[in-house]
Amino acid sequence: MSKEPEKPDDPHDRTLAGNVHPADWTNPEPAQRYNLVVVGAGTAGLVAAAGAASLGARVALTERHLMGGDCLNYGCVPSKAIITSPEVAHVGLYPNEAEAKGIAIDTYTQELNDVDRAILEGETEGFVRIHTKKGTDRILGATIVAANAGDMISEITMAMTHGLGLKKIADTIHPYPTQAEAIRKVGDLYNRSRLTPLVKTLFQKWLACRR
């Protein structure tokens, strides 16, 4: 007989759980449409659950009162490991998940040790890694390891939600110097990958003439 997994039980968890799901809570009518599964335990898991539940609630209200239909994109819900230093944030597919789905991808990585703000602040441990559908700039997933990864991932999440690709990110002016510049630099990597050998040669000659 399998033993039921133990639930996290500490003062922080009890307080947070009480706010998220009060004891006198009753299921609304019509019945709820979204189920939330939290993998893991402890305060960090409940914080992530609260954020995702908030998103689901906003979408549910929008559907009921304005639009109808199902418009919650589970593939664009970011996750964050809030107890690490540097932070780790992810959204969308991992490479192994894309492979399992038969989706070919291109991967672009910008190390923080080549980002001016990260160098100035001594926070060069980390990277921005974005996966796109092979041969396109359509973003399928991203992982950020940085001091402010949880904040930085929002730009990529918004781009994925609204169908904006890496080219659009590269074309967007980012404040300087910020660690978020690493995201724009990934867009630059995509643009450089699209250069044909002839165009790349001509571009390099043009740069040489300007020096």
C-alpha cells in the first residue's frame, strides 16, 4: 500500500495556503474549469502556485464576462526557482521536450560575462538561452540564469504570448546598461545567423571601411 506523500507544514506555508484557499471557500457556479498541480513542496511551491492561480482567475473572469472560450496558454506560464542565487527562470519548452514532440529547434545563448551591466555589478555568472523553431525566429522556450531572472523572463513570456519573434526583440531598443540587454543580444545572434556567406562578407568589408 503506497504511502500518501506528506504535505509541507510550516507557519509560512499555513499562512500562505490560508490566503490562497481559505477554509470557508466554496466552489463557484459554474464549476471551476482550471486545475492547478504544484510539483514540489514548501513555501516556494506555494508562491509559484499563487502566481499561476492569479493568472488562471483573471483569464476565467475574462472568458466568462467578455470573450468565452479557452484562452489560457499553459505553454507561456513562466516558472521561477526563487531560492537560488543566481535566480533561474524558464518559460515554454526545454530541448528534450521539443525533441519528444518532433520539433526541430535552434538555440541561441548569451553569456552574462559579455553583458556590460552584469560585468559592472560583478554578476557575470549566468546566461540567457532562447530556443526557436528551426529556421524561424518563433520562440518556443527560454531559460534565464541571472540575478534578476524572474523579472527578465517576463519580456520573453510576453513575446511568446503575442507571437513576437526574436527579430522583434532585436529591433526593440533596450535601456543601457541593464542585464535585460542580454535578451536583445540573443536577438542579435539570431539576426547574424540569417546572414548568407555573401552578405556576411560584404557586411564585414563595410565595417572595415568605416574603421
